[in-house]
Amino acid sequence: MENRLLHTPEGVRDIYNSECEKKQVLQERLFDVLKQYGYQAIETPTFEYFDVFSREVGTTASKELFKFFDREGNTLVMRPDFTPSIARSAAKYYQDEDLPIRFGYMGNTYINHHSLQGRLKETTQLGAELIGDDSVGADAEIVALMIRCLKTAGLKEFQVSIGHLDFFKGLMEEAKLEEDVELELRELISNKNHFGIEELLAEHNIPEDVKTCLEKTPEFFGSIDMLADVKKMVRNEKSKAALGRLEAVYKALKVYGVEDYITVDLGMVSKYKYYTGVIFKAYTYGVGEALITGGRYDGLLKHFGKESAAIGCVLMVNQLMAALSRQKIEIPIANDKVLLVYEDDSEDKAVEQAEKMRSEEGRMVALLRRNGKDMEDYKVYGERHGFSQILYL
């Protein structure tokens, strides 16, 4: 039992020493980017009522939530996702606000992944939510903001894929498939399973032009120029409007000068059902999962009593740390930590000197009473704990 107490539960881990310091530095730099774009800090509770993340909201599946009860018997959950919490807060505190509001946040989320997936159950996220703006400009701002974050972190090679849910929804309205079939088709398209898509569609009576378009949807990936050919294939207005929106967003992103990072992916879907329009994900080499996910969720705030358009994004800090490490991109941290080793009769002098160095020079100083060890021992200790200088009194 004593040995068990030294270990963390499955799916969580300790972060310490230089890794922890680098993570804190990275988070501060990223949050500064959010503030530069006018996003104001917000903190929401680590746990909320179950209904905030219920099936009706369209967030994480119930079986993947960490659930517990309060004294009154209410079901509470550890937040798996920030967006519904931000939507709830906006509806509560900004009910009468009719102009855009911007929120930036940073914190941990908790998802009870299956143990065989090998994924962390507690992860750190940084994100931004732009509420009350349904414009193309808002779409572009959020995407450009996330690109700025990745560049600020030090990444040079990454790609942001943008899609639009209405492209698929328009085709579904034409196909008139049952909900369970649609869900299966979504999964097949997301996995780019061409054979599975063909087999599934062959089992249903669907207009030939719609079937052809659905079969080709996983191939609708690449530059913005691709959309011109796709437009010739679709007939319904919803899908056409989605394509037009993507072209407009790309044009707006060119003003930000980030178009080289953008690709279009019409086969993109999301596990979060609250997304309604433009969605996007950012990838880089060295990690398999997306560094950033986001999209428009114009109907979510209505669930909490406020009619408002909204778009947001989240950056997975843990994934970004892994990508930086595997690409051998260093996170610069301060290297001016001083270890001040003193004898018993020099304690007062050591404290005075340390306080002077902290207040006048702004240096980080740790005091250590000498306990009979050799100077070489303190040198090794200092190197082990990241001290750049060792002083002796």
C-alpha cells in the first residue's frame, strides 16, 4: 500500500523540474498572445452540474465523464471541455450584451478515456472564445490567433485544416439517411475509409450525384482552388453556401498573411455536436493528434438562455510540449538561478545578500545551509536542480 501511494492513477502524471518550468513559461507566452488580440481572462469551475455537459449540449459522451455527487445529491462532473462552461458564463453574466465579447482561458480538462487508448485523462488546454460575432472576420481572427500561438511557441512546420459542417449536412439532407446511418457515414468519412463509404452508400437509395459527391468527400482535401471543382458537383444551397464561406474565410486569412498554413478539408467532422459551421484543426509532425481544434457553435448559448453566435478554439498544451520536444525546439527559460550556500554563523549575512539580489537585481536566489558536505556535492546538486551559479558564504 505504501508503494502504491508513490504512484499516480492511470491517465495522470506528475510534471516537475525543468519540464514544469518550461510548461509554465510556454503557457505565459501563449496567453500573452491571447491578450494581444483583446481576449480577457476567465476562470470557470473545475466541476459543474452534469447538465452543462449533457447529451443535449453535444459534448463528451457520458461514459467518458468523471461524475460524482454533492451533499444534495446533484450529479456533478469534472469539466471535459471548456466551451460549454464559457457559454454558460456568457449567458449568465452577459445576457444583455449585444456586442462581441472575447474570453481567454487556461486550465485542465478531465476525460475518462478507455485505458487501452493510452491517452492522458487530465490535460492542459489554452483557448479563446469570441461570442456575439457571426462574421467571416471572426472566423479568420480565431484561426489567425491560433496560428500566431503556434509560431510564438516556436513551431515552423504545421498545417491548419479548415472545413465546414454544412457541406456534409447539405448532402445529408439530399440523401435523406437515417440518423444512425449518418453517424456511421460521418465516422467512415472522418477516417477516409473509401471502401466502407462505398459499401454503406450502396445499401441505400440515394441520388447518384449525391452518392458520387459523398464517395469523393474524403478526397476533397487540399488548396482553396479545389473548391471551384467541388462547386460544380453539388446542387443544394447549404453545401454551396458552406463552400462560399470557406472561400471568404481564406480571403480574410490572406490579410493576416497566414494563408500558407491553410488547407481545406471538406471531410472534417467533430465529435462535439455543438459545432455548426466552420471547423478547423492544426497538425504538425511528431505527434499524431491535433494540436488545436475549434469551430463555430452558433446554437450552444441558446441552451443556456442566450441567443448568440460564437466561435472558439482550444490548444492542447501537452501535445504542443510533445511536438516541441520531438522537433528539438527549445523553450527558453531563465538561467539566472543562484544557490547561496552558507555556514551556520553566516545565516543573517546570507539572508541580507539574498534579499538584496532579489529586490535590486531581480534574481532568483535559493538559500541552503551547509551541512558538512563537500563543495563538489553542492556543485552536483546545483547542476541537478538547474542553478546557474553557486555562491558560498
